[in-house]
Amino acid sequence: MIHVLFGGDELSVSEAGSVMKELAGPEELRDLNVTILAGPEASFDGLSAACATAPFMAERRLVLVKGLLGMFEPQPGRRQPRRSSRQRLGEWEALADYLPGIPDTTELVFMDGLLNRSNPLLALITPLAKLKTFPLPTGPGLARWTQDRADGRGARIDPAAARALADNIGPNPRAIDNELEKLSLFRYGTTIRKEDVAEMVADVSEANIFAAVDAVIEGRPGEAIRMVRRLMDSGRTLPSLLAMLARQVRLLLLAKDLRAQGVPGPQMGSRLSLSGYPLRKTLEQEKRFTHERLVDIHGELVNLDLSSKTLPIDERVAFETLIAGMAGSARTSRRS
């Protein structure tokens, strides 16, 4: 069986993959029956060899391929050249003939983040696979997701507290889940209240910066401005926000340069001085920006920083105008 797990809710994608790993035979034999391939380092020969390997003292073996589909995502703002499927996919074009014949004892699972239906590798795999999407919860849906997540942990949370936690962190399920874990321990056996969120939730500006950058990339000016307002309402000043956004843009530029140089994924983390969620999020965002667009955004941030220091401007209005302009520009370029 072939599966594709993808979507903006990378926490749920990761957990779905973990569940499949737990089902891959006895725990003591799991390492022998589970193969994990990272997209940038994967090859067709390596994937086919992993799929052809017979399970050891188990009924099935599992092959997880992480991040391969995302490598074929169209770059926003860049006109895609007219090329055949074979030219675009390279060696992976052979999957069309190979996948129907994988052994019945193999579960092949492709895991990725947000994907477009125009992704050529996704289009090739779709007729042969079972797809499951995990959309990123936003707006009122994020508060419901928070409530459901608490219920799944066996914790009780007041609806007002769930809304406060969702509003404070924004569309970042992993960060929300981390805070829920702390809150559930703090309020063990009782109900998590809105006051507990205000007292216990640490500074989540880093998570909101990722959410703001996401909104800019995806051309959602309203969501981007809401993220900025949350950051300012939490006490962040314009200079600190500019510094945080500029730092993320510089990391994206560096990540793009490292990818162009062919630096392997595991080494990119040490070169960027990032690990865990910040690294995964930065590499995911990098694929959705052109180099030219990153340079333009960095220039706009520098100009606003200079204006804020030399001109009598309303910082909040100026910053929100800049964010709206960047997000609107991203939306326009994606349509072109």
C-alpha cells in the first residue's frame, strides 16, 4: 500500500507517521523493519531497494520518505519552464512504472508539508496512493483544534483558555501542543483557565514570527497583520520585530544558498545554527520563496528601520502597511 501524508499541520503529519511506525511489527524488531529516507538525500535506487527488502520476522515493513515531494514544489513568483514530466522529475519519473509493482509486504509512505496539486511528483503518485491531508487550523478552527488536543491529552481546558492559547500562539500546532503539555501538568486534575494561559505561557514571539512569515509567503495580509498585532500587544517594539523578521529573512537567504550549493540536509542545521522545529520550519519556508523576493523583503525591512529612526512616523501603522504590502505582493506574484 502507498500512502501520502501532507499538509500545513506538520505536527499531525509527523504523528500519523509515528503511528504507522508503531504498527510496523514488534518494537524489538522495528529498527529492522522500518526504513526512513530523507528527500534531499534519497535516490530512486535506494527507495526501490528499501521497498524490495523482505520484512524480518514480521508481516510487513515500512518505508517512510520525508520531504521528497516538497522538492518539486513550484517556486512562487518564478515562471516555470515548459519541460516534460521526465525532465522535471529526473530519476523519479520511473516511479510511475515502479509503484504498481511494490511488494504487498511493503507500506510505502510519503510525508511532507504543504503541497500544491500542481506538484508534478504528487500528480504522478496520486492515482496510485491513498492521500490524507492535514490542513493547518486557523481562525476559530484553531481554538477548536486546541480544545480537541487538550481532550486527547486527557486534560480539561476552559473554552476561553483554548481561545486565548490559540490567539496568543497563532497557527503553530506544535507550539500549542508544547504549551498544553506544560499547562496540563500545572493544572493536573483541574481545568486549565484563561488566567493560567496568561501566567504560564512563555514568550511565543518566535512561533508568531514563523506564522507571520508564513502569512506573508502565502499572500494572506489579514492574517499577517493579526500576527503583527499580537506581537506588538505582547510588548514587542518595532525595532525588535524588525530585527526578528530580518533575522528570519537572512536565515532563509542562507538556507537557499546552502541548498543551491548542494549542502546535505543534516549539515544545513549546523551551518544555520538551528535544530528541531525552527530548522524544519526554515527549510520549509525557504522552498516557497525566490531569492529575489527575499532580497526585496530584506530591503523593505531595512528601509522601514531607517525611517523609524529618522522620520516622525506611526510605527504600528508603518509596520502593518509594510506587512500588508509584502503579503499582497506575494499573492499577486503567485497569480502571475
